[in-house]
Amino acid sequence: MSNTGGSLSGRVVIVTGGGRGIGREHALAFARAGASVLVNDLGGAGDGSGASARPAGEVAALIRAGGGHAAANGDDVSTGEGAAHIVAQAVSELGGLHALVNNAGILRDRTLLNMSFQDWDDVIRVHLRGTFAMTQAAGRYWREESKAGRPVSGRVINTSSGSGLFGNFGQANYGAAKGGIASLTVIAAMELGRYGVTVNAIAPVAKTRLTATAGMSLDIGEGFDPLAPENVTPLVVWLASESSRAITGRVFSAVGGYVGVCEGWRVGSSIKADGPLDFATIDAELPAAIAEAAPNFPVSQSHPYHGTGRA
């Protein structure tokens, strides 16, 4: 697992949700690239129930067995205390912090009218609040490093989703959280740049235990499997490296063999008056402007394999 000549040699990376699925592949790839890795995972089920130290511990042990440097952590990313402890452990046990990958998440799909408040709150808490808490904790560390005159080359890589960027039926909670993460990415990039930190996000497509729970078809034939979770990871490793120093505030649609640059909301056709717009003017002119505007971007065009994995 050790690779002293790797592209991330000497860097310390935190991967939340690193015990399974895409997060596990991220953690292993970072180790192969020479980074020291703090593997965080609460160890619960796909819906967020339960907890276990085993997933994070197994990945950390696998990295160490291969000659790499790793530590395991089971803190809750959605609490201020948990996030602060995760960052503190990376610094104390691995020697610092250079990149944070916010990957932890759960899934509770329901249609809007059938969704409970608990299903809404828990998904928002883990995905969106967890990303906020971890980014804040890491950002505070980097701010102090910068103020102390030590050079900072920090990286935050968040995990959004096509569901949050373009919409997906039955995922009001998940989509709202992932859309919020995309917006948080843009704002955090604005605020943390002064400290030497870039912030970007990926909207990955891969087959994991969450996609299996959702009952999606994942068979695409023989040979190269673009939906294998490890095929999303190279982009994340690059975003955590020195090579991506000029890239910040961006969201990428990513699946094996494909990376698309998401362009975000844009203001299209419009109406304008010299003074206040009244009801009659809006009624007369706005429908035509709406008809001229580009339609909402469909999730089916966000990657080449729509329908075969989580958007």
C-alpha cells in the first residue's frame, strides 16, 4: 500500500464514510498515492441505524498491512464535537491535515407526501450538516495554520449528487441535502480561499450498498465496469493533490471513464420595466420569457450511464 513516490506523499487526508463503498475506495487510493489516511465511519446501516467500529477499523488495518499510514475513527460527523475530534485526531496521530473528503451519507427514499419528518431530518443532518461541520472544523485548523505563518495547501472535496443538482423522483430529502452541498461548496470556496484552501465537489455515480438498497439495475455487461466505485476515485485523488491548486468552487459529475463540469444555475431570458413590475405586465410578458428559457437540465444527461446507478 505504501508509495513514497506517490502524488500525495506526505499529505494527510480525512475520508468520512470511509469504511464502505466509494469512501473505502477513496481511502485505499489515497494510501496507494502515498497519503496518510484517517478513515472515519460511524459504521451504521445504509439508513443510518446502528453503529460499529469495524468498517473504519478494517480499512485502516488494510492500509497499514500494505505499509501505509492510517488511523480509524468512529465519530459522528454531524456534531461539532465529533467533527472537531476527527480533525484533532488526524493532526495528532498522522501529523497534520491537507485534504478532507466529505463522503459520509445515508439514504431514506420516500415520496414527498409519504416522508416522515425524521426521515427528512436525519438525511439532512448526516449529508448537509455533516459536510458543514467537517468543513468548518478543517477550515478552522487551516485558518490557524495560516495565521501562524505556516504554508497551507488545503483541499476539501464534497460529495453532491445528480439528484441534488437536477432532481430525482422520491428523493426530496437526499436531493435537498445534495443540492445544499453544491451551494455550500461554492460559498466555502469563496470564504476559505484566503487561507490557501480549495473547495470542490463531485456528483458520483457508482454501485454501492445504497444503490442496491434503492433497487436499481446495475448490470451493464462484460469487461470494464464504469459503475465500480473505485472508478470515481481518481478524480478525488487529483482534486486532493497539488495539481488541482487552481481549481475551486467547482462541481463535477463523475462516473468511471467520464468527468463532466457542472455549470450551475444561470439567468436566462427575462423581462424588465423602467419602474416596478405590476401583475398585468408580468402576466402579459413573463410566459413568453419562460417559453424562451432553456428547460431544467435533465438528470438523464448528467452522465452516460443514467438508469444504471445512483444519479
